Amino acid sequence: MALERTFSIIKPDATKRNLTGAIVKKFEDAGLRVVASKRIQMTLAQAQEFYGVHSERPFFGELCDFMISEPVVVQVLEGEGAIAKNREVMGATNPADAAAGTIRAEFAESVGENSVHGSDAPETAAIEIAYFFSGLELVG
Ligand code: CDP
Ligand code: MG
């Protein structure tokens, strides 16, 4: 398996409840290394562009409002097969369907307020990393 990088967001429901450290521990325990990290307040325009693929879905407005409701922590995670591994550690989108021990099973409040985002493929990982981090922030 190849060494990969993926993009992660610790979402507002989690930062608000002071769960940043608990979530990062899940990543690290799974062998994912945090190689870049910053806490930001997303703008509405950024949230709408980031989730543009979902713009026609009924939950789009609510999702964008949620993503700007509190600061988020954006991160780049590195490891063997990092994209799939992160999705595994996150658990299913709906916490009711998430496997025991996953971040969403333990921490998510609902299908919308589900604590974490993780890239779903190498192409989206590259786009999402570049959207939030400059080359100079990614030297590690
Ligand atoms: O985040 P993930 O890739 O697992 O799911 P997605 O299908 O790409 O949806 C993106 C985000 O939209 C989810 O993480 C939820 O926050 C939100 N969502 C929602 O509010 N209601 C749904 N029925 C599906 C997704
Ligand atoms: Mg997705």
C-alpha cells in the first residue's frame, strides 16, 4: 500500500464540545500522522465551494450554515492507505450506521452534525488539501 495524504475537517459540533484531542487520538492510534493542522473560521463562500458537489441536495443550506457555525480544525493526515484508513476510523456518515469504536459512532450527534469530514478519493484529497493549505505549510 502506498503512503498517502488525505484531508480532514474536525467539524463545529466537535470543536464546540472540545473533542479535537479525542478525535486526533483516534487518527494517531490508527497510524495516521497529522502533518498539517490549523483552526479556522470558514466563510459561507468557502463552505459552499467546498461542498459544491452537494449543492443540489436538500441538506446543502443546512450543511453550509452548520460548517460556519463555529471554528473548525482542518488537517492533512498521512499514512499507508490514509484515505481509506481515515474513512474507516471516521465510520459511516450516519452515526446510527457507524461501526462501534469509530469517531462518528462515539461522537457524532446526527447525520448532519457528524464530527468529521474525510476525503473520499485521491483526486478529491489533492483538491481539498490544496484548497486549505499552501505548499509552504506542507513541508513536513
Ligand atoms: O461526509 P461523508 O463523505 O461521509 O458524507 P457525504 O455523503 O459526502 O455528505 C457530506 C456531509 O453532508 C455529511 O458528512 C453530513 O454532514 C451532510 N449530510 C447531511 O446533512 N444529510 C445527509 N442525508 C447526508 C449528508
Ligand atoms: Mg463525502
